[in-house]
Amino acid sequence: MISRRKFSRAACQLLAAESEMPVGRGKAPVDVEHPPYYLAYAMGLELPNETLADEHADASIVIQFTAVSGPDPEIPDSGGNLDQVEWMADKAREVFLARDPATGLWLHEINVPGVRVYGRSLETEAGGTNDPADAIIGYVQRFRFDLTPA
């Protein structure tokens, strides 16, 4: 059986490494005082053959990545901005969806032992929302990953 937890952790580690921004799983990242950062939420798991006993079952996992823009700590009274959060959303799409034009292979592999990613897609993109009182802008995207045992 494919471990959702292992895949989710690997996807978060990849986004953090490629974006050079922290990623929190279900809450703000540890040791981060303020945004910018990403928040990851587990959304759905589908098992096409509908049995947990089949150790060779494929899985389809949806993870929501919310980009959270925030103030610049070196600029008093600053706030998150649309450019920053749109860059973060673009970066997440690049990390998870970009392919090498010559080979068609994913530019960034999500490495989980015993698992092969055979499909990736942007499930939904709710886009940006802001909270002027907090000077924070968030941008929501949900990615679907189709997995099979390697």
C-alpha cells in the first residue's frame, strides 16, 4: 500500500527545497515567525480498486498548497503583496507540473521509495485572498498526484 504520509512529506520537502521557502504541514512551519511560507493540507485519497488489502493498489492523492505572503520584517508597516504570492503560486506549479520539453519527464521528481508518480495535475486553483487587517495574502492551489507501486 502507498503511504500517504510519506508521499505528503516528500512533496513538501521538494517544494521547500525548490522554492527556498518553508512549508508547514497543516500549520505554520516550526521556527518561522511570520510569512512568507506555504501551508500543506491533505485533501483527498482515492484508491481506484477500493481495497486497502491490495499492496499493489494505485492511489490518487490531493494536496492543497496555500502560498502565504507576508510583511517584510525589515520594513515597518509593510505587508504581503500580490507579486510575492503570485511568484509563490507560479513556483509551486513549476515544481509539481513542469516537464522537460526534450524528454517529457517531470523536471522535479518526488522521491518516495517504492512509489512511482505517473500523473500530476492542478485539481483546482481558488487563487488569491487577502486579509488587510493582517497584511497577509494567501493563494490556494490543489494538486492531484496519481501514484502506483514501483
